[in-house]
Amino acid sequence: MNRNALRTWSANLGLAVLAVALLFGIWNAVILIGNLKPYVLPTPQSAVSQVIDNWHTLQPLTWQTVKETVEGFFIGAIVGFVLAILMSAYKPVQRLIYPVLITSQAVPIVAIAAPLVIIFGFGMLPKLLIVTWIVFFPVAVNVLDGLAHIDADLINLSHVLGATRTREFVHIRLPATLTPLFSGLKIGATYAVTGAVIGEWTASANQGLGTYLLSANSSLNVPAVFGAVMLLTVIGVASFVLVGVAEGLTTPWRRRSTARRRIRLSGDLTSGGGEEPTPLALSSTSGSMKGPQQ
Amino acid sequence: MAEPRLRIDDVSCAFDHGNVIESIDLDVGRGEFVSIVGPSGSGKSTLFNIVSGLIRPTAGRVLLDGQDVTGERGHVGYMLQKDLLLPWRTVVGNIVLGAALRGSVKRADRVRAAELATRYGLGEFLNHYPRALSGGMRQRVAFMRTLALESDLLLLDEPFGALDAQTRLEMQMWLLSVCQDVGATILFITHDVDEAIFLSDRVVVFTGRPGRIAADLPIRTPRPRGLDDLTTPEFIERKREALALLHRHEYTRTEA
């Protein structure tokens, strides 16, 4: 990371911290102005200290919820991506599956949770299903859209260049799915936590943050409720940020004007960077960026 | 006479709404630069799609060095007004796209691509993504991608149509110097009569739909050509001739 990038990055981080501080400020102001009792709305500080004080209890619960979120997210992402590829490659499959996909999202997820538990029992499976159910949809729709919008002339060009179907897929269609894929993943990442909590509310044999929140709520432990909400929010935001980081790493051409791995002809074509020119470092072709000059 | 590099032999093509081109006979010799001008919808691009093998003609044949290649792909280079560069590939990566799509990209392909790009003014941009390039530079990369195929027959369909007038002239002179260098055989579509005369050995004028060859004008201006050639009496005379042909057919078309 060069100095400029570092500066932008720290400025963004500073703004994010400021945004949270602002939120906490408004929260406190609402309590003051409304003269709200702590058992109705506790201060954010008390919710945070509640989390810190009970961290030994909360830590395994948080881990459990993170696990459900992440596993469900990955399964959902894979299912959504594969469905999109299949639908784009075989139009009859698309006509068959697309209405089913839309119907699946019209079903209220909270309503379907209960029957899922009846079918699959208490345990990890129904929870993963619910998260997957939520995540696969934006991924499938975005990737399918991306594939549908590939320029027909580009496909013609690849035919003129003598491409086989497989190579055309690898070099033209597949890379074109990356940007829409990440749009879908970002939406999925923020919703995945919601899926995990709904799953825990209906189907929890294992304790997670969702179940903790329910029991804190029924015992009127309001700071604990807000503490759990905060933790869940952090999981959601962290998922989004991680997806964003992954996007930045896999689609460097959207931010950078030059590739990290460079091709040079015997050192006389060096430009910038200041590293020792390698005789001929092979440049990256598809976004893989492991290289000596990274 | 030697076998022409490209022979279009009595090619006709019809779509649902009737003939698009009719009985096109056209020979292009090795190393020749031939432009096609004609009104919109006269089937110029259809002819290109036939020569490149993207579509099969309803009748007639396409011969390369006497070999019948009608409907076969992968024999010619092809470039459009849209540069169609892949945003995730660098300049070098885009130039070697043909190799990637046909097999694997070897080190030698990259070296050749980098040398090609360096020789023709893209040396500073080898590792740049297309995003960072201007329209003219992008078209240069697209042309390099076409050259890298090692097919010496190039079909260029209004490659500079989207560029501003100044960049366009710059690109025309660039193209002239590159062609001089590599000795490619070029079939070039344009709407711009000036461009056609400036670049070509022959300008073929198409009629309106269905497209037929109305005239085949030889341009005898010696090469290398420069800016001054754009204003010689001979150039103006050729232009007058071509415009009259284009205009006449526009006119009779509206009459009919």
C-alpha cells in the first residue's frame, strides 16, 4: 500500500468512527430529551459495558452466530452463483427456475422457518438453510444480469478469434461476473446475520446471540438486549467490509490504472514503482495477484 | 495474375426482410488496402460478418488464397468501432486475447505483444488497464489485438467512427504507418469518404439496400501519404466522384 492509499484508507476509517460517535451522541440526546428510564432505553455506554463485562458468556454465543452467518453465506453464494451460470447457459433452465426463485423470495422467511424446523429438526441444518435462502437470491439475480449484459459484439469477436465455448467462458464470461457477483454478495452479507438470528429464534439447539437476545428480552435485561443487537450489527458490518475487501483484491482494474504484476522488456520499459526491473515478469491475466512485486 | 488474398465470389445474403447484399464480387490483393463506403443499411457490416465466418451467405463463396473458407471462423482479424477491450486485462493482456482464446498464452506471445505495443506507441501503457486509456489509445490496443493474430487479412469496421476529428486524423496517419510496416491486407468500412480516399488503394462504393457494388475507384496517390495529400486536386476529384456516386444512389433510392 502506498502512502496515498494509506491516507485515503485512514481518512475513511476516521469518518466511520465519527459516524458511530455521532450515532451514540444522538442516542444519548434522545434519552436526555425524552427523559427515558434505563429499563426502557439504556445508554449505548451501558450496553457496551454490558457486553464487555459478560464477554466470557457472550464470546461462544457470538462465535456460534458468526459460524452460522458465514457458513450460510458461503453456501448461499455458491448456490446463487451456480444457479446463475446454469440459467445463463441453458435458457430452458432459466425459464423453469427463474419463477421458482422469485416465488422463494415471496415466501415470508419468518413463516417458513417453523416448518423447516419440523422437517429438519433442531440443529445447524435449518439455520443454514434460512441463511442460504436469503443470500442466494441477490447473488443469482445479479450474476444472471451481468451475464445477460455481456456485449454481443464481444461474443462475436471471441468467435472470430476462434474461441471454443469453454475458453470463451473462462476468459470472457466468467471475469464479467465478478462485479455483479460482489454487488450480490454485499447485499447477501448484510442480510445473512438476519437469517442467522431468525434461524436461532425458531430452531436453536445451540445457543447463539439470537437466543441470548430472546432470553435477555424476556427477563427485561434491556442493556443485554442492546448489547446483543450491537454485536449482531458488528457482525453484519464486518461481513460487508470483508466482502468489500475481497472485491478490491479480486477486481483491481476497477481502482487501479496499472496491473500489479508487470510485463517488462529487458528493463528498458520500466515505469514507476522503483523496484528492480525483472527481465520479464509475466503479467496477471485474470486478477490473480500473487507476485514478487506485491 | 497471382491468386488474390481475398476473393468474394458472387456473394448474396438475405435476411427475413429481403436481400441485404446482392451478387458482391470483390478481389483484394495481398497487401492491398480496400475501403468500402456506402449508405447505412447497404450491408457493409453483413459482408464483414460473412468474410469473418460469423454468418453464412445465402449464395456465393469466400476464398482466401484460393481456398474456400465460406462460413469458417478464425481466419481473419476483425475490429469494430467499439474497442471491446476487456477491462480486467491489461494492454498486453488484451493484445494476447486471441492466443488465450485459441489455446494458452505463452511467454513468447506476451513478449511479442509487448514489442508490438512498444513499437507502435503504447510502450508506456503495457501494464495499464483499458480504463486508464483515452479513446484513441484504446483503438490502438484493439488494432494491436487484431494484428497479434498473425492473420495478415484484417477487417476494420468503422474503427475510428467514435473518435473526434483530430484524434481520428491522428489515428489514420498512425494506421497508415503501421500498415506500411506490417504489410497487412486490409478491408476497411467507413462512412467518411475522406478517410476512405486517404487510406486506400481502392475505394469501393456500395449502393443502398440491397447492397451492390456501384463503383470501384482506384486511388493512385503514392505512399507514404501525408496531410498534404488530403488537399491535392486529385484527392478532391476522387472525393467528388465518390460523393456523386453515393448521392446518386441515395437519390434513386428515394425515387423508387
